[in-house]
Amino acid sequence: MKPSKFFLGAIAVVAVAACNSNQGDAATNAPVNITPIAPPAGGDWTQTITATPEGGFLMGNPNAKVKVIEYGSMTCPHCREFEETGAGPLADKYVKTGQVSFEFRNYVRDAFDLTASLIARCNGPKSFFPMTKALYEDQPNWVEKVSATPPDQLQQLQGLPPAQQFPALAKLAGFQEWAAMRGVPQAKSSQCLADENAVNQLVQMTSDATTQFPEFDGTPEFIINGKVGEGPPTWVNLEPQIRKALGS
């Protein structure tokens, strides 16, 4: 699929559009009784990261009994909330056992979201989850930078071809300097921001989300063993569904 033109619009509006409301944030402390699967030598399952054919990055045992997929948007504040409240327990309590895997698929809602996704993915599988976590932590700062950009300047960026638009947006947000401090040289991030194949993959993955899962209603969205999760996309709601799939 050729990259479509993304409308920049008002970033303050974009940041909440198509972004699920996060209801409830209490965590459960119920004990977990799961028979672990031995991890690869020299590490644990959370250190096993692989790229998937669908375009996501998978953490954990590729043959896990329970496969959890998150469709997340880098500009979505509720996705950031899940990263803060659910990503850690999911990895520590479940992915490390080898019985649950966690795959993150980027769902891009606008050009700014796509730009951040290109940065998160730039250094490949091993750094994807740490980069994504760091981008979520800094989300208010870099969203604010673009929100402060004059509308006429955003309008000019909107008319640029993708190969120029994404580097220009990255400059507004300070992404390349930010990434350089986290091990991604500016020369490499420049290549990633101009990578048409990477852009096409992100656009296609976003399109596939709503095609494959008609119930998809915004980010974050969770898929458990091929089925869209029930209820609000919060950790307190997701964990019981994982436990049920495990039979624990």
C-alpha cells in the first residue's frame, strides 16, 4: 500500500481521537499459579524479542499458550497509561513464564504518530520495547512541542511528500536528538524517517487492524488468542482474561 497523506490538524484533538477511554486502574494481587517454560540460556523470556510477519514486535515465547497483542498509538494518552500500569506486570508475571507472549503493533492515527513509530522501530527488535516505553514516558513533552507549532507551519508540512514530512516533524519534536541519547545515531534515524517501506508497513498494519478485527474501536486494543478483548482496555480488566485463557 502506498503511504496516504496524513492530516496533521490540531494535535491536541488528534491525541484523543480514536483513543479508548481508560476506566479503572486498580491492579490485582491475586497469586499466579503457572508452570513456567524454561527460557533460552542466559536470559529470560522478556529478553526474547522477534519481529512478526504482521509488522509487530513480539516479546516472549513465540509458541506461548496465550498470545496477547496490543494495538497502540504513540500519541494516545490511554496507551501511555497502559504502559505505566500494565506493561510491567504483564511482562513480569506472565511473559517471563513462557506461557504468555506479548506483541505490540503500531496503529498510526496521523503523521506525527507515524513519525514517533518510525523512531521507536528504528533500531530493530532489541530496542523496540525500551524505546516505546521511553517515548510514552516523554509523550506529554513532545506532543506539546508540536501543539505549540503555528497552524500555518503545520499546514505547510502537510503538503510535503512523506520523505520530507516525517523528518520535518521529527525536527519539531526533537526526536533525532532524543533518539541519539538512547543509542540511535542521527544518521540512522534519518534513514528510518525516509524509509518508504517502513512507512508502507505501518500504514498497512493500521489498515489490517480494522479489516481483521471489525470490533476494533480505538487504541489501545487488545487481542487475546485471536479475539478482541472484552471491556475497557485496562490492566485490571485484561489480566483476568489472560488468566482465564491460561486456565489458572
